[in-house]
Amino acid sequence: MSDRPKPEIQPIHSVDWDYLIVLDACRFDFFQEVYEDYLDGELIKVRSRGSKTGEWLVNTFPGCYKDIKYISGNPSINSLGHKIKNRYDPNEHFEEIVDVWDFGWDKNLETVPPRQMNLAYFSNKKENYKFILHYIQPHLPFLHLGPIGGTFKTGKKRVKSGNVDKNVLKDKLGVLLEKIFDKKAIWSFKRVLDIEPTTPYEEIFRKGYLEDILKHYKINLQKVLNSVSNLIGEINGKIVITADHGEALGENGIWEHPSGSELDVLRDIPWLEINK
């Protein structure tokens, strides 16, 4: 095991900010590589309190934050009263949650484009509130490839139906199973047997895009940073750009972002401060 010290915990409550921009599944290493093409500011690496959105939210916002409006592109964070892990209702923790994941949904892409997040903010901005804007990207699906590998369509259906804990067992087993088995070997075996893909990256593997997965992830990050840059050009105050968690792209045989993982690419995330 490495003796390298871990970065500081994401300092959301110890740093003053007016706007907290959350990029879903954004790794620090990719962000560090491209952010200067879009943004100016002081970047450090911080440690997320979770490796999945629900875990991060529960651990990061345990209290009641009546000065915060949450502009949410992620169905897990919604105003419908559905609880995370049967105990945490996001609607009880923030002054308001704006369900962009619902009204801003693009049926062709099966996700929320970043431009919709910008529009939602300007339609809901108010004085004397802090804002969290939670963009989907760089999380799957990759905008330039269409809906391939999309997971939020399923998440949206679960939230709308009220069955939000459907994948709890999968999350608990995910870390263990992906440490034991070689995912590409399993996917190849299933393809030979003509068994339907069951995970986003397995679908990407079937479509032939997996070999260039780092490039596709980077493009998705660049697309959201372009929209974030446009937003920042129209607002003033203390702005922080960060993430809920990272994304595993095959490291240690792990893909996506199973909960309960301490894998560095899942926990190490950006913290970029911008003063305007």
C-alpha cells in the first residue's frame, strides 16, 4: 500500500463560496489536464467523501442548508421526496431543489445537456442565496456519441416511479465483484453468448468505443467546461468548481464508480476557486 498522503477532504463547509459547480464523475487528473483552456483560478486536489453521488451527498450535506438552492441535473438529487438509502431526503436539506433532470432532459441524448443547466440557473436565480449547480457531465453518456452507455435514463425512471433503491444491492457487491473478475473477459464471454449488456461500459465495449475511452471521457469533460465557462462569464462572486466523485476507467479492473470504494481515481477530485 502506498504511503503517499491523501489530499485534504473536500472543504465545502470551511470555504466561503457563492456558487458551487459540481461536475458529476469528474476525475482530478483529467480536469487538471484541460481546465486552463476554459477557466482561470487556483486548483488543488481534494478528497471526496464518497465514490458515488448518494454517498457523497449524505456525507457532505448532513445538515439543513436554507441558504442554498440546488440546481440538479442528477435524478438522485430531486424535490420529489425520495430518500437515498431509505433515510436521506435531499428535499429536506436545501431551500429548494430545481429538477433540471426532469424538465431539461434531452430524449435523444438521454441526459441533461450542460446548456440546460445554464438556462435553469438564469430562470431560477435569486438574491441572497448560494447556488449549487450539479452538471451531469463528464459522466456518461458521452454527448458526442449519443445515448450509448447512458445510465441516467434508468435513474430518472426509478425516481419518477418511486423505486429509488433498486440498485442498493448492486452497489454493495460492485466493489468486491470488480476486484475478483476481469470485466473485459466477462464482457467478451457474454458477447459470444449473445447476452445483452448490463452495464454502461459493457455497452460501450460492444459498440467498439472502449479502446478510445480516455479520449471520449476527455471530450465530455471539455464540453461541460465550455458551458461552465459561459456561465461564469455571466455571474459574479466566489465560484468553486469541484465534483461529487471521480470515475474508474478500468483501473484495478474497476469501471464506473461503485460506492464504498477508496480507489484514488474515484476519490481524488478537483477544487478550483475563482474570484470575480
